Amino acid sequence: MKYLYLSIVALFLLNSCKTSQVASVAEAPKKMMPDHADIIHKEVTQRGIKSHIQFLASDALRGRNTGSEGLEAAAAYIAANFDAAGVGEVNNTHFQSIPFVTFTPPAEASLSIGDIDLTFRDDFIAINGKAADFSAPSVDIGYGNPSDIEGKDLNKKIAVSIAGDGVSKNPRDWVAASRDKRKRAQAAGASALVEIYQSTALPWSFLRRIGTRPQTTFDEGMEQNDLVNIWVGTTDSLTIATLQEGKQPLTIKMDEVARDRFTSDNVMGLIEGTDPALKDEYIVYTAHYDHVGIQTPDETGDDIYNGARDNAVGVTAVLSLANYFAAHPPKRSAMFVLFTAEEKGLLGSKYFTEHLPVPANQIKYNFNIDNGGYNDTSIISVIGLTRTEAELDIQKACNKIGLTAIEDPAKEQGLFDRSDNVNFAVLGIPAPTFSLGFRAFDEEIFKYYHRPGDQVETLDMDYIEKYVKAYILSSIHIDGRQEAPFWLEGDKYYDSGVKLYGKK
């Protein structure tokens, strides 16, 4: 099957390369022109843009789910395009391999505290563990931090903890804390870990839906960490008090939480800068290339979630920029990274920023792309436009292409912290996200967002062409600055940037 996918890649790439060659040979100016907008209009064609999107969002790639052969084919296609354009490797490779594991929740489980029976999926979910059928006394361990467990007798007992670490308010961090306390509880001889989930930031109803579906995370070599781990979300005060008192034994029955291990790649490319004083500085241009795969069929019976807007358009913009910079090298070194597993919780970008190929303080800017859809073809919505010093650079570039750049119009959605750019921002690296134009999250957005209808045939290609060209010209303007753009003072990531770059 893999050879079939690679054959498909070869056919599409051959067509893409022919398109690129026609553009570069027949349409390129005989000498460099000072106006990059004119060069972009001549060298970046709608035909080439559409060719990329057609392949990446084709049914043959089956929705590009992380770990699938379809995503592998997309990765091969991206790397082949880098090679065809003359984009270099990063540390002698285009691929950053990441180990993952997918946990599939049990089909059946039960939990009781004395004579109180909790309902599986409504009151509790099971996130880890082998098949179990046992009763044991419980011990309250607070948040399960090392100081909370110290001196507690957990041998053959069930540890009862409050979810989280008592510091972070972000439920995403609570999942990481759960892994750590699982290790501590198992080392202390516990038979199971039961955590009480209490958060207003992320309702239990939402977490319950997530917790009853397969979940992918990093494979951290936890073969021996098969401790039963249950999260309880009931708001019944008597049940919570009974759990924490430890006077009633807990009885747990559950099927095994299955594990499927695999690897998936971030795809990387590099073009060295031409300015001797700036080439050791990097701007990282990013987009995620995964999507959500095959899911519930729509009313037409289509079950392939193609992901043209989300995010084949973004990948195409980054590929188009890489091709342009290969022909017209930037001042600063340009690194292009297409992330896997964004749809699994920003995992590809998290891994990249935790395993950077260059020192973090040499990365001066991250220009990310992510998309849900568009409902205004006169604008570009830049998530974080007014948060860095590149605001005017981006606005001028978009205006030159015939579009208007606006700041995030839906700040209540928290979009800045929900895309791959945030993993750069927490390091202190300025990182906005260049998105298709939207004024609000309305029916037009949700008509295609994570839906089978998100296909190339439903795109306004005249607008998509402008979008890609605006991203390229914005990138040229950002790269061309004498001083790399920094956070504006007062931004929540400003202090992290000051620390990272040693600014005073």
C-alpha cells in the first residue's frame, strides 16, 4: 500500500514540478526587479497553488490523520518539493521523527465506593491501565505531588488525588501532571490512581467526550507504567467526600486501555541567509499538515475529512514561500517546518520546540499558519497582528496584494493559544498566526471546519492565490527588517522574550 501512495506522490510532484518549471523559466524576469510584489505575481501561479492543495486534500490521502499512510504520503510530497526547489535539509534530514502512542479507552468499566455506584462515561473515565477487577482501601494524597505522597502507605491501596498539581489552571497541564503522579503512585506500590476533576476552565462534559475517544500523546517509554488511572467528574459532594475520606473500599472493574505505538514526522527545510551579519538569525515559517482523517459520514455519505482549508492551504503557502526564497534568498536564514499531530493537541510543534535544531535565542520570529475557514475574502485575519512589531510590515504587504490585514476578530475563542505558534511564544519567540479572513465564527466557518466538505472544489481560488502571495510578501517584509520584530511591551509573552534574548 505504501508503494501506491508513493506512486501517487510521484505523479502529483511531476505535475507540480512541471508547473514550477514553466513559471520559473517562461515567466521569471531576466533580471531581479526591486518590487517583490511584481516578482511574486509573475512567479507564483494559481495553477501551482491549486496543484499543491489538490494533492494534499485529495481523497487518496484519506484525511491525513496522524500516523496514517495518507499523512506519510503528504510528508514525502512536502520533502520532495523541498528537494525539487533546492531547499536544504536541517541537520542532514528533512524529517524529525516523533514517537507517539494512541490510547484507546476501555469499552466497559465500573467504579463503586462502598454502596455508591458511579456511571461510566457520565461520572468517570478511564485513561490508563490494564484490565482490572479488584477492591482496595483508598488513601487521600492531595495533588499527588512528591511532598503529598511522602510518608503515605500506598502499598496495594488506591491513591485518591485532586486532578492537576495545585499550581497550573490549564487542564492540558493536568494531563502531564497525571502521568507524573502515576509514576510516583506505582513506585509507591499503589494498585490504582483515582483523580477528582474540578475545573471551571474546561467543563467535565467536554473532557468526558475527549476521554471516551482514542487519544494520542508522546510515547515516553512507559511500558511499565500500566497503573489503572481513573478521572472522576461527578459534582456530588457526598461522593467526593466519601472518596477523600477513605473509609469505604473502592471497587474497580475495567477492560484494558489499549496502546498503539507509532512514529510520525515533522518535515523541515532550510535556506541559509545571505546577509553575513544576519544569517545566524532564523525566522521559522510553519503550518501543520495533518488533519482528522476518516470520521462520521455527512448527509452525502462522505466520511473523508479532506482538510483543504485546514490546513492544506497553509502548507501550500509555506511551500510556495520556500520555493520563492530558494530563488530569491532571504537575509536571515529561513527554516520551514510542517508539523504533524497539531490536531492531537499541538504535539508536533511542542516536540519541535522542545528539540530545536538551533538555539532558541537564534530564532527571532515564528510566522505560523493555521486555518479553520473564511467568510470575508477582502481580509486576512492575523492572530496576534497587534502583539508584535511586525504589524505594519504585514499590513503593508497585504495591502500591496489587495487585501486588508486585521487583528483576531474572535478573541473570546483564545485562538492565539490554540495553535502551533503558542509553543514558540511560551519560549519568548514572537509568533503570530496568518489565517484566512474571518469576521466571526459563523455558519460559513462551521460548514467546512472539520467537515468532509472542506475540499479544493469549495475554495475561492482567486482569494486563495491572494492569501498565499500576501503571506510570501509579508515574510519578505519581516525578513528585510534591520532588527527582528519583537513583542510589544505589555504582552503576556514579553517578559519571556526579554529573558530569552537577553534584552534590557
